[in-house]
Amino acid sequence: MPQIPKQFIDSLKGVEGFDKEKFLQTHVRKEAVTSVRLNPAKATSIQLPISSAVPWCNEGRYLTHRPFFTFDPLIHAGAYYVQEASSMFIDHIVRQLKNNLPASSNVLDLCAAPGGKSTLLSNALPDSFIVSNEVIKTRVTILAENISKWGSSNAMVTHNDPKDFQKLPGFFDLMVVDAPCSGSGLFRKDPTAIDEWSEANVALCSQRQQRILNDALVALQEGGYLIYSTCSYSKQEDEDVCDWIIEKFSLEPVNITVDEAWGIVEVHSDNHHVPGYRFYPHKVKGEGFFVACFRQPNATSDYYSYGASFTALTKTQRAIVEPWIKSPDELEIFKQKETIIAFPAKWKEENSVVQKTLNVRKSGVAIGTIKGKDLIPHHEFALSHLLAENVPFVEFIEADALKYLRRQDLAIEDTLKGWALARYNGLNLGWMKVLPNRVNNYYPTDWRILKP
Ligand code: SAM
């Protein structure tokens, strides 16, 4: 492991909870902590080396060692997400805020790729409308892929600059800003971050964090909550940004109840005594993380109500699509170009507003396209919770599931014909089309396992 810079250690002198010797010790021996978050909506028997539960997250689990995740079909089915344990603390915060949020909230995950917090939010707030945004184009694909695998129908993926959210003043009840940062919290997990660390970069990140917040905070509703987090230990990116939030936006700091036994250090910013929560690897089983929470007490103007803007399905198209869908009456089913999309009807208006305002990359669940009298089902539909129960399926053993995920040829001993789901351990992996003399594997080419 590269040497941790002296300037970095010096900069943390006096920061609450920082203990130079203990901190350095945890970085000499690389003690890898691997954790996953289970998908409660896709409960199945998983074969992971689970050692214990992550205390601040209902679905978080520590593993005894890091398995080779790629060869577990269940990760591709969205049964769990590999996520750093400290950052799962967002689950604890959201559970605490839940009683003060509307039953059906509008939630923004502003810096969302690759989707750890967004998938967490979709479980923690299942009745909410979630916008997962990523500004960097190359990272939007992995974000959309992870959200599709998770099966959430309440999440929309957008590709926008934070300032585009100024077009939605007061739209969101909860905003999560998991900001890009200098990354010192990941030194142990990703030693390349050590070489990239510099005081100049910390200063640059701090400015960028303020710019992101400044650009997007107007989209927070009166009474709404902001969760601000980084994986940096630097005060300039953590407590100092919290002070700036109070000075610039007059938000109210929110206290989070923390069990002392968890080892999380509660700190306070210098000027406004904003409570923040620091995770140090010598105190918690996890990597470095900082988080603080705020409430917007000031009125922001309500968003403008637009009308719906999607192409409706014809009666014939509905008759083709509906038999495939569970509870179609609860969904808004529409067409975007040739793709049929379903979105929970209760968020029709919110969906419409976001569609008209932002650069939407994914919305609701893609059901498929209609060809003649048939539906060609979309891969995302197989992974969602919207499928009717009578859709045919084939339950694979592990070796065949991996063949399917590699997009290899398949042979099935079944009398099925036409579209069928490939399933493993009761979870859907994707579609196949069973023809008289062969089976066509429809696993998406871009997602297939390439490792031999
Ligand atoms: N929340 C994510 C999760 O839990 O999986 C991790 C987010 S990561 C810490 C920060 C994200 O901010 C990255 O996806 C990065 O591409 C994005 N980002 C980088 N520059 C940005 C900017 N200027 N404005 C908004 N987001 C930015």
C-alpha cells in the first residue's frame, strides 16, 4: 500500500474521533471488509458467506470474505447489491425521517451512479417516486442497469447537470447529495486514491460540493430534508460544507439518533454546531464516510403542474399487453417511441413533470414492444415486480443459469413454447424464446458475463 501523505495526516489533527496511530494501523494491514445489502423485494436463499448483520441497516450483511460475485446468478437477478457498509447508514437516517415525510414522497438522488443509495432508497421508501440522477454520461448506463436489476418500478434515471433541477423548485421532499469527493475514506479499499490525494484536490472538491448544492437546493420542498454525504475525512468537504449550507440556505440541522455501540463518531461543525456523523475504519466495520442531515424550513414555490405527455396505447395494444402484467389498473401504461412503459399510476403527474423538465434516460419499467399481434418483452420487465404470475418460466440449476447469463446456447427439456423466463432460485434472470428446435437466449449482450 502506498504511503499515506503527511499533509493528509496533519490536516486531520484535532478532528474529532481521528486517532493517528490507530488510523494508520488499519491502513497497514489491508483488512478488507466486504458487505452486501439484500433486496427485500427479491428474497431468496442466497449462498453468500454471511458473518453478521450491519447494525444500522436492516438489509445489510457483512461477509467473511469477498466471493467471486460475477459467477453468482443471484447478483444478476438483483437479489443483493455489493455496498460499502458505512454508506448503508443512509437507511438508518431515512427510517428516522420517514414519519416526517409524506407517505408518498418525491425523492432525488442527485449524484447517483452506480446506484448504491438509489437502490437503498427504493426499499427504504417503497411508496415514493425516486429520481436517480447522474451528470457523467458514461456512468448513467451502469446506474440504469443496477436500477433495472433491482426491479424498482418507482425509480426514474435522469442524466442532468445539478443546475437543471432549478426548473423544479420545491419538487422534492428528500434530496440525497452523495457528493463527489477527494476519496480519502476509500484509501484502504482503493489504494490508488492515496496517490491521487492532494490538498489542492480537497479544496477543489469542497468548491465543487458547494456548487452542486447551490445549483440544486432550490428543488427542495418546504419541510423537506437534505442528506449530505462524502467518503472524505477532510473537514473542508464535511463540517465546513455543513456550515456553508446553514449560512447560505438557512436550513435547519437535524440530529440523528445513533447507538453508541456502533462506534460512529458524532461531530459538530465549528460555526453552527451542525451535527455530523463520521465513520472511521478503526472504530466501525466499514470504510471512511461522513454524513449530515438538514431540513428546509423556508417556503420554495410549488412546482408548476403540467399535463400528461405520453402516447396512450390503443385498445388493441392494451389487449396484447395487459395479460402479461400484474395489476395493470394500478399502472400508467404508455408508449415512448416504440417501447411500452409502465409506471405506478399514483405518480402520473410527477412523472410527467420530470419527463418534460429533465433529460430522462429511464422511467418506470420498459414492458416491451409490439410486433404484429405479439409483445416482445423487454429484459427489464423480467426483472421487475410487474409481471403477471402466469408467465411461463424454466427454473435452472446454477450451471445452466451461468450459461444463460453468458448468453450461450441452451437446451431445455420442457414442453414450453414461445416466450419464457429463465429463473434461478425463484428469481427471474431474463427472457428466452423456445422454438421447436432451439432456444433463443435473449440475455442483453452488454450485460453478459465475459469472464471465462
Ligand atoms: N451515490 C452513489 C452510490 O451510492 O452508488 C455514489 C456517488 S459518487 C460518491 C459521486 C457521484 O457524483 C459520481 O457518480 C460522479 O459521477 C458524480 N459527479 C461528479 N461530478 C459531479 C458534478 N459536478 N455534479 C454532480 N455529480 C457529479
